[in-house]
Amino acid sequence: MHHIIFCTCPDSKSAEKIARQLLTGKLAACVNILPAVRSIYEWRGRIESAEEHLLLIKSPKARYAEIEAAIKAVHPYELPEIIAVPIDGGSAEYLQWIDSCLSTH
């Protein structure tokens, strides 16, 4: 089983740092960085607004705990968004490619 993990970052530098760390650590096969995401959220009783970059991280579900720990270790936010959504379907070849990128063979 595979999933996509969503993670917002405050800027392109931190987004790329996290993406590269996940790829070099063989925790993700692909990370898309979507720039200029506008987030409006409640934080400590106030409505906040921020321009952010959104990471779309593709990985096997079994790697979730490692990915969460890796993100938290370098993410600049006190409480980063880290949300996993299962991939219920997709190109068999693409899902096999994800696995092939992360195999240790």
C-alpha cells in the first residue's frame, strides 16, 4: 500500500531541504513542491494567514513513521502539517516505480 503525505513549509528553501532529505534517505520516491499556497488557519486562538509551499510526498505506507520523524527533525514550524492520505488506486507501473526507488537491493 502507498500513500501521499501532505506537508506545508514556510518557504522554498525549507521545502526543498525536506524533499531532498526524504529522497536521499530513501523514504520517498518523489516529492512535488507546489509554490504559493495560501493557508488560513487558527493558531493559538487567532486566525492566521500565510503563503506556504506544499509538499506532496509519495511513499509506501510502511515508511510513514520514518518520514514523520525526518520531517519533524528539520521542519522550522513548531507544529508542522503532516497528513497521510492512502492511494486507493493508480497506475500499477507508477506504484511499482515508487517501490523500486526505495528498495535497498
